Amino acid sequence: MKFMSTWTVLPGTLAEAVSRFLAGQGQPPEGVKLLGRWHKADCSGGFVLFETSNPSAFYESAAVWADVLEIHTVPVLEDGEAGPVLARIFKN
């Protein structure tokens, strides 16, 4: 399943967050595939798209950043997955 996370850098933690990211700590743990990551132009946060079938591994990837980032995560569907569901529910 795919998950979209948004993150916001907690006040006073930007230098630490950048240091960890540049040191390679932004890579997800085994069992979680990083599909894409985007950074806000103002350095306040960003977005990341993951794929995993292991919620524990996904949880680990968020837990290691919890002291420097506020993270919100939701499961997401692509158009090809959502369309058939919507077609069934909203058929005329």
C-alpha cells in the first residue's frame, strides 16, 4: 500500500534535521520503498511517498524523526485504483 506523509520541521530543529538528512538518515528502513520526496522551497517541511505492506517498518521510519519533525501520514490510492471504486459508488 502507498502512504503519503507530510512533514513540518519543529521549531529550533532545522539544523539537526538537515544534518541527519545529509548524513543519509533519510533512507527508509528495510521493507519500505521510497517512491518520491519533495521539499518545500522555504525549508519548513515537505512530502514523501512510500510503499509498504509492513506497518511496523513504516512506523519505524517515522519514529526516528519524531524529535525533529511533525509527521502526518495517510494511505493513498492512484487514479486507477480509486476510479473503479468511485464508479461503483456513484454510478448513475
